[in-house]
Amino acid sequence: MPSPADLVQALSSLPHGSEFRFIDALTELAPGASASAVWRLKGDEEFLRGHFPHSPLMPGVLMIEALAQLGGILIQTRPGEPQLKNLRLTAVRQIKILGSITPGQSLHLSASLQAMLDTLGQVIGEIRDDSGHVILTGAVTLAGER
């Protein structure tokens, strides 16, 4: 298991600003293989103002983004491989949104790097709520440049 400093360094491989980062902390990391993370929906996020004003709910598309961010960490931490430039989400596959979270709850993410083909990576994962119920499953593809 990587040290806490290694987990912080892996998290810093994300290019996103704090306003669009959907991972607060890595809880587990097998570099380039699998990872787990958590993100808490605080309730003051700008996107909640319109989704939905009287009954705020985490948008499914942002849960997909959270999974993609965890996948990006997996790709960028592959042992013996240089980090890719301009790593971007390029496809979503077999995504099933089975629930959501509301302010005060957390996303509990887990993902595995399934395959790499040059600069293209396939990641499979799931997100659970605080009670352990699966609220999203599926795969994302990310592509970058050398």
C-alpha cells in the first residue's frame, strides 16, 4: 500500500481545479491497477443550484466524471510508464445509474484499469453511497498523448 504522501501525489496527477475535482481523497491505490476514493457532496456546489433547487441531487454525468478522474489517476500512476499529456475522457460504456446522493453524503468510488492500448486506457468501476448501495457501474475510456 502506498504511503499517505504517495496517495496525495497520485491525486495531484489530476489536472482539474478544486472546483471540478470529484475526489477528496484516495483511500487505496495499487498504482496502474486499481484504486478507491471518496468525495463528499457538501451542498454548496454551484451545480446544485439548478439540480434541483428544492431537492438537490448529484448529477449522474458528474458521477461519471468522478469515475473518469479515478481512472485518470490509475493511468497516470502505471509503474515504469511516463504520465500522458492531455488525458481526456473519450467514451463511456455500459454506464448504469442506479441511484444518487444528496448533500451531506459521499461517493465511494472503486476502479480497475482493464487495458491499455498505446495511449488509450479502459477503466471499469463502480460508485457506492454511504450505505454501500451501488449507485453507478460502468466503464470509461480515456485517451492522452505521449
